[in-house]
Amino acid sequence: MSTTEPPVSLPRREALRTGWVVLLSLLTLIPLAVWDETREPDSPVEIVEAFLEAVHDKDLDRAFGYIDGSIPVGEEAAFLHPDAIDDDWEVLDLTESEGRYSSETVVRVTIGHPDGTAEGRFIVEEFDDELTIQDPFQPVTFAASSQLELQVNDRVVERVAEAPYQDLIYAPNQRYELLPGIYRFFGSEPVALLDADETEAITVGAPDAEPTPEQIAAVQAAVNERIDACVEYRLPDPPGCPFSTDGQVDTVDHQRVEDIEDLVWTVSEYPKVTVAPGIDLYSQPALVVTFDEPGRLELQGTGTTDFDHWNAFTAACHFGGGELVVLLRGDDAVELAPLGVTETDTCRGTE
């Protein structure tokens, strides 16, 4: 009588193997589930720490997941971008205290960076056993400047040049939201923005706008182009142009005529332009176009000296200056915008 056990059938072997695989898989998943659960913040300090870690890692989607409330969109979110985040800092300390309400906790944070330390605070709210951070965004506006480019750390955003001049340069019209952290505006010294309970926007001053030689050349070309468009007007006072009359003209034969009509402007010599610091109509600093050499143009038409006879005339005119603001782009391009000053007379007393 044989003592050898009959071999296990193939179906039974497959069933045993499958059973071990399932068991091992379940055992493998248990630590993962426990690890994932421990990663979820379950205290005000932990959620602020997790939020700051996400910001430091430039993981904006993860950071936004810890926030209670709407996330800024559109132009105000222009600097909610990884390039605008400096990661050269670390959390040194986190402490919590009671908030204004029983559902709120204040978490104070200290961070360190190569230039020192900074302190701030966050408000954590608990609702239905869920922790979220109240609006942690840092509001910022930019002071008036002829520089179209705004720079926050490595993020550069250009103002829309088609907007009206006053909307372009007056920063209080546009508020930007930043995440907490360390910021260098226009490459300046680092600034810590950490007070998440702050609702008043800080205003950042732009550096003095200094046009490059290429931009000076671009201004000359832009002024010439603008003049070419202006002389197409058959008006005594073309709008937004660096020349005009008040209806009275001194002719080349030294007569003063008025009630002028049938006008034709012709450029004899373009003005030589330069760009200089100035003040606009709102008493704000601006770069303005000035003329080192005024240039010359000619006005032809008909007019009268006695309102009995109308005769053809020719007048020698010059270009005015100071009517245009220069807006600079970082790529050596420029934009011209009307300053708001209009010429009243560039065709009297001109030889």
C-alpha cells in the first residue's frame, strides 16, 4: 500500500495561489492606508504646516485644497503661479492659540530664509470636523510707473497696453493676490508676506523707469509714425497731436489770418525726440516725450485778414512737446499715450 499522497489537482493549486495573492495584497494595502491617513492634517498646526509645505513645493492645487473660500481668478491671480514663488525658506516654528470664535484657531508661524526670519499668522476654521484655512492670500498693488512690466520673483506680467493711460499706470485700479511667502519685487530686497488676516493691500513701488538706447530709438520711430498719422487730419487742431492752431495763423508773408479752412499739413523736418522724467496731470511721475530739436512743418489753406476776402496762405509751423507719455516694455519696445495736455498754437511767430 503506497503512502504517497495523491498530487493536488491544478484547479486547487490555482485556488491556493490566488488566495495567497489576495491575502498578500490586502496585507500590503494596510500600511498604505494607515500612512495615507496619518498624512492628513488633523490639527490647526498640521494643516498650516501642510499648506506651507505645498506652497514651498509650488504645488498650487494642493495648497488651494486647504483653503476655505474662493480662489482668485483672472488678472488678480496673475501671480498665483509657480514662477512667482520663492522656495528658499523653511518653517521654523508653529504655535496655536484661541481665535475670536470657538470655531477658529490662530496659528502663528516663524519662517527662516537666508536674509533672516519672519513671523506671521493664519486663521484655521473647523466646521463639521473639517479644518480649513481662512483666506490666506496677500493683496498687493503697484504704484504708478511708466514701466509696463510687473515682476514678482521670477514671474513677469505685462500690463495691457491697449488700456487707457490712467488705467494702465494707476495701480490702485488693479489688486493682485499672492500666496504667503518671500517676495522680491522687481529684483529688490526680499519681503515677507505672511499675515493672512491682512485685508489692506500693500503698495509696491516700481523702480525708476530708464529707457534703453533701443527704446529711445523706438520712441523716435513711434513719434514719427504718430506725426504721419496726424498730418492726415484736415483740422486746425488735430486731436492728440504735437501741433495745433487756435484758429489764427501767421503766414510766411507776415500776415495774421483767421477763419482758416481747406487745410493741409506737410512735414518738413521731424523733431528730434528724447525721453525725460516728468510729472503727469495727476501729479504722478511719468516718462514724457520732449523735443531736443522742434522740427518743422508747413500748413497751407485759406484764411482772411478782414473777413471780406479769403486768400490762400502758407504758414511755417513747429512741433510742440510734452503731450505724450512713454510706456516701456521689457523687450525694448514702447507705447505712447496722450498725457492729457493739448497744444494751442504752434503756427504763430514761426519763421
